[in-house]
Amino acid sequence: MELYEFLYTDCIYESAMATMSLHLTKKGAYKAMREFLETGYMQWYNERIIYGKNRAYGDKFETHGHWAVKSIEVKE
């Protein structure tokens, strides 16, 4: 059986990728990734509006972050 995992790290220099969720379909994993990133982007954008461009997490969204969808094989 094959599962798909949504992986994420907020800093590629200081931490490893972590499994955020597991899904039966690739579409489900990408949907979870999109929802996670949209929520994070809206939080980042709103904080930029409130606190100013250079104070809230830098000038770019997820500058050092990384995300991916990977298939894994489930064995008995």
C-alpha cells in the first residue's frame, strides 16, 4: 500500500523535515499542503500589515522554509 506524506520544515539550515500529515492520495496531500501554506501566508501577510514590512519575519514569505509531498510504501 502506498501513502503520501506532506513534509515541512520552517528552517532548512537548522532543522529536519517533519511529517505534517499522511494521506491515501497525492491529491489529498497536496490539498493539505496548500491549506497549511495559505494559512501561514495569511498570518505572515497580516503581521506585515500590522507591524511593518521589515519587522514581521523578514521581507519574503518562508525564505528558509521547505515543503514537499513524498510517497512512502507501507509494509505489513
